[in-house]
Amino acid sequence: MSAVAKWWSRAAAAVTGVVLTLVVPVHAWAAGNGVADVAAEAAKYRRRGGFGVFGFLGGLCCLLVVGGIVLIVLLIVRGRRRRS
């Protein structure tokens, strides 16, 4: 295993640990605090009037993120083909 692969696996494990350390307690707090009920009511009674500017910007942001991920995967795959 190369040094880069070792470093990458250790960094991924560290990031996963940090995310789980933060997400699990916050989820438990939200589940027991009534926040889930407030979110359900907000989703049920929100306005149904069109897509809106924020919906457009959210969709654009999502497309940019997906496009970036696809670009990164393509660059990694092309880099591996050149080495072989």
C-alpha cells in the first residue's frame, strides 16, 4: 500500500469519526426535543406556490456538486489508465 493510500484511508477514518461524533448526539437531541414535530408541521403547511428562486439556486448548487464529483471520478480513472 502506498503512502498516499495509507494517508487517504487514515484521513477518511478520522473525518468519519468526527462526523459521527457530531451527528449522533445532535440527532438524539433533535429526536427527543420535539424538533422533529416542528419540522414535520413546517413541511406539511409550507406554501405550494411554485419553485421559487431558492429552489432554483438549490437545484443549481446540487447540479454543480454532482458535476464536480463526476469530474473528480473521471480524472482519477483517466490517471489510473495512464499509469498502466
